Amino acid sequence: MPLREVHNRAAADIGKTSIDLSGSTRPGQSELGLAGGEPEYLSWGDGPAACQVLATIGSVELEYAAIRRGVAFVDAANRTAVRVRGVDARDLLDRLVTQKIADLSEGGLAQGFLLDRTGRILADLVIGHLSDGEMMIEIDRTDVETVVSAIQDMVFVDDVQICSDETAYVFEIHGPSVAELLQHAGAELPDEGRLTSYENIGTMLRLDTLGVPGVRICLKRESVMDAWNRLESAGQKGDYPCRLAGWYAFNMARVESLSPWAHIDFGPTSLPHETGLLAKRVSFTKGCYPGQEVVARMENLGHPKQILRSLSLPDERLPIAGGQVFALGESAPGDPIGNITSSTPSPRHGGRSVAMAVMKWSAADSGTPVQVFADGEFVQAVVEDISG
């Protein structure tokens, strides 16, 4: 982890700040009991690709405030990038994923799924057109082997080379003042859905995951400290909070912004129609790809058995990830109609809780009242669509 020294330095700056939060260590859960001034880490993934992710440097509240009021730096050790080169690279990727890639212009980004033959999601991809004959795939680090294998299986006579570089690294910056920070660093914020490369920073992918301007920066591991220090110094020139933020603050912001996350809110058993991301990840005007028949059949003939929805709660009582959702009733609840995938207290909504849950289709209409178990009692919640 090349930024461990940065974590320690940032934690030391917090001092002895102490906050009392409770929750689970599961990545989909947003809180953990913490004492200020110490970096905390969580494990991400299983097997050889597993890694450690910074959870917090000691104050989730201060880290969250930087996301919403200034700029937050996020060490995305769980992300990486794969490059695909060759004159056929763009067309090959177009035949592989759910999103239309063939017409992607230089500097453009597209988000799509890699599916298996049954239409299940193998990986959630961000695909960028770097230059003529060179494409980038930004993905969860644990999905690299799956994605590279799928590309290799599609290469027959195509002019395509795959570069899965173990030294590729990703960090992110998010917040309303990101554009100002980048200007101080001699760079410009890319338009949403675009990428820009700078020799002294890296390749910046504009993805407003947290409801504020944000970029993921992909670069070589040996260049991380130089780029980080350059941007951190630029942030000190502005009149806004600028600090390192861990997964807990990041997760809090992304759940309240209703941004579903692969391996948390959906995974290898999910279909694209179940994710709430269909319009953002799937094109119905492109050529064939693995799993397309299943996707097309569901679009034309029916609907999924379940779908990801948001749950709006009335106050700060927080259902835990993995908890069940029940139909609203006066007596004891019957069979569950859904399961919580992520939850968070939402400062942006006055401290009341927000959750995402996989719901049975028959119970997933927007505005439907349901009940969940939170803080030792059943609490009423309202189902809301997340696809807008």
C-alpha cells in the first residue's frame, strides 16, 4: 500500500478526536466504533487479489464533511486498471460488454457490465477510450482475472494486446471544490463522462459517484506519491476543507447518493435488470455480446423477480446490511420481501437513515410502505426508485 505513510500522517493530524459510532465491519455497512487519530483498515475481497482498504483516519464526520464541503482524497486500493491495445481493441470490447463501445470517441467513458452466458454479472466496468488503438478498463481489483480471461477468450484473429499491470493504482478526489483544486495543480476537471490524461498526475476519469464532482486517477504505483503530493499541495491553496477520507465516509456519501456498488449491492448472481442501473449500463441499440439474449428477453417479455431499491427511513434508526425487509402490517411480519444491501445515516437528509435493498418485484413499487428491523425495533420505511 504505497500511501500508508500518508494515512499515518493524516491520522496524526486528527489528534485525539473521539467519536462513538457502531455497526458492522462488512464493506456494505457504513459505520464502525472508532477512536480518533488512528488509521483503521478493512479487508476487501478474497483470494490472491484481496487487499486492505483504508476505513477511516479517525473521524468519519470530518472526512464526510470534506466530501460535501470541499475536497476529499480517497485511496482506492480496491480499484485498478487494465489496458487493451491494438487496432481492434475498441471493437472487441464492444462485442464483450453490455454498453455501446464501438462509437466511443477519444476521451470518452462508458460504464457497462461483463456478463456470463446466462446473463449474470461477472464485473462492473468503466471503459475509457485513451487514444487511437488504446482502451482502459477501470475495475474492482478482485475482478481483474475474470475480465482478462473474458477478453482473451474473445481474441481470435484480432489485433489486440492485454496489459494487466500489477503496478496500476487508483486514487480518487471528490467534492464541490475539485475543479478549483485541479486548477491550482495546473489541470482541468474533465466533463462528466469524459477522461483526461496529465503526465504529472495520471489519467483522470470523471465519475460523480457521490453526488459531487469526482475523478478517479489511474497511474503507475511508482508515481502515486508524486501525484498525491502535487494535488494535496494544490488543495492547501484553497479556502475549503481538504483531507483524506476512508471507505466509511465514502460509503456514507455514495449510499445517500443512491450509487449501487458491485460486490455489495449486486454481484455474480445478479441480472442487469435487478441492479437499478439498466439505463446507465446497458445499450439496446448495439450488436451481440455474451448474455444478450437473456437481457433482451427480459426487456421485451417480462421483468426480474427482484430489483434494487432505496428505502427512506423516518429518523436515525439504522437497519444493518443483511437485514430483512417485510411488508407493512399490524401483526408479526410474515415472509421477507427483501434484504438490505447497504445502509447509512444521511447527514444530507437531516441525519435520517437511508438504505438500499433487493426487493421482490411485486413489492418494489415506488412509494410502497414496508418495515425493517432497526436498533431493536420494527421501523416503517418507504420504497423509492434509484434508476433516475
